[in-house]
Amino acid sequence: MRILCYGDSDTYGHDPRSPLGKPYPPDVRWTDRLARATGWEVLNAGLNGREIPHLPGELRDAEALFAAASPFDQAVVFLGSNDMMQGLSAQEVAARMEAFLGRLTAYPLLLLTPVPMVSGTWVTEERLVTESAKLADYYKALARRLGIHYANPGAWDIEMAFDGVHYSEEGHRVFALRMQDTLESISSHTMP
């Protein structure tokens, strides 16, 4: 299979110990672990700080990236945390995501809810903790309305790093295993 993973720093594999925003090494990052465990081609289109594309230039860039990566068996869309960090509520993030996904209807999509934030060095507002915990319900309803695949990594027991928003090395290991299960399940249900 060929999988496009379009997300933010948690897809990129950001190592929160790095002051320069560098990623964890390939043997840690969930995207690379997934590729190694399965033999699939996993395209890591994660970018530190990425919000859900909503400005004209961002939308053009995202559409160009999807077109260039096509064909693929599944596109994983994994965004929303940075939008919340910029002040949006869970409901506003879901509305922004709906507008974005409406531009990608030609592709096989898997929408993931970001793992809810916890208190940490980057997460000092209680609003972020409570709003990020609400997002799964909005995304699940959105996926149902759009008729696309959905998964909630918040139910996967992902260990967070000290900053409260990125994953620990163990978190990446568990995330890769659960993503493999999710994508294999989708593949087995969509094969003729």
C-alpha cells in the first residue's frame, strides 16, 4: 500500500527535546515504524506548526501536494492541535476541517483526531486541555457526514512528552502499531 500522511509536528515526528524543531530519528517516528513493519510506502507530509489549510495559498499548496502524491491507497489527515493553540474552539476547528476536506473529495481519506493535550510546558491553559478533549466527537460526526474513514488516537493510550502536545518515543511506538491495525482494517473492508 501507499499511504500519504498529511499532518503537523506529530506526523513530522517532532522531538520536543530539540530546540530547533528537529524530528526523532527514523527508528522512533511512527511513520517510519509503520513503513518498516508493513513494507508499505508511507509518505510523511508532516510539517511543524501546520494548521488546517484555510488561506488561499495554504489550500493551493495542500491540493498540489495531494495531487503530486497521488495515486495512493489512503490519505491520513491529522490536524487540529495548532488551530486550537491559536485560539480556536473544538467546534471552530471541526468547521475549518470540514471546509478543507470538502476540497479533497476525490481522494480516499482517513481523518484522525489529535490526541487530547495534557498539561505541560507548551500546554499551560486549561482551555486547551478541555477543548482538545471535545474534538473527537466533532471529527467523528464530520467523518460520518462526509462518508470517510475515521479513527480516534485519543483512545489509543498514547504517552505524551513533557510539553503536553507531542508524543514520547513510547507514544510513537504505540501510535505506529495502532495505525497499522487501523489501516489494515480499512484495507480489508474496502478490497473487492
